[in-house]
Amino acid sequence: MTDITIYHNPKCGTSRNTLAMIRNSGIEPLVIEYLKTPPNRATLQALIAATGQPVIDAVRTKEAVFTELGLQAPGVTDAQLIDAMLAHPILINRPIVVTPLGTRLCRPSEQVLDILPAPQKGAFTKEDGEAVVNARGARVA
């Protein structure tokens, strides 16, 4: 059983790059396609709390439904944001990765490198051509 979980959207390039970097470290994570299997309230709240970031950071503010629901209005509470993410999982920002070293919203995708328990096994280049890890498995500055 793996001790790494990724809340993944396969249509998202950042999510695909993050998953590929996890696999480049020799680890096969538990992949949860959260649009097909959304987290429940307790899980979502725990994930967000574990990142140490505000709830709004876990929300995809560029999604049309964000504006349609008026979530950009002053005074919207964290509870209202959580309710919206539960009702519309597309609003959950991705990917969220859980490892023994921490939980992180991996935007940009190379943030996953800070919480992986194993080093990269070789070079890694993002889908857009940006080199992230060199042939020795070291992070490119």
C-alpha cells in the first residue's frame, strides 16, 4: 500500500506533471480522481487544514461557477466555500498531494518535490518543455 495520495484531475497539465514527478521518484501513489470520487466534508476540510493555507487557496477561482455562485463577493465565509466545493468539485484546486512529509497544493507542480520521501530517479521535463530535474535527479534551479 502506498503512503502517498494525489487528488488528481487527468485533464489538468499541472496535475499530470505532479503525478509524473511522483512516479519519477519510483513511487506509485494512490490516485483519487476527485471529479469522479469527490472527498466528503471532513476529508476536504482536513486536506485544506493540512496544507496550512487559507480555504480560498483551495478554490479554483477561474472556474465560471465560482463567479456564477457569487463566491468572489465580500463576506463569503470558509464554510460557504467548502459547501461550494462539495457541490461543485470542479472548484477544488488541484493537485493536492499527501505524503508522510506533508500535504501540499502542488501549484506549481514542482512543489511536490519538497514533500516526496524519495529522490527523483532521473531527469524530468514538464509537458510544456520546462526542465525541472536533471539527469542526476537534482532539481534544476
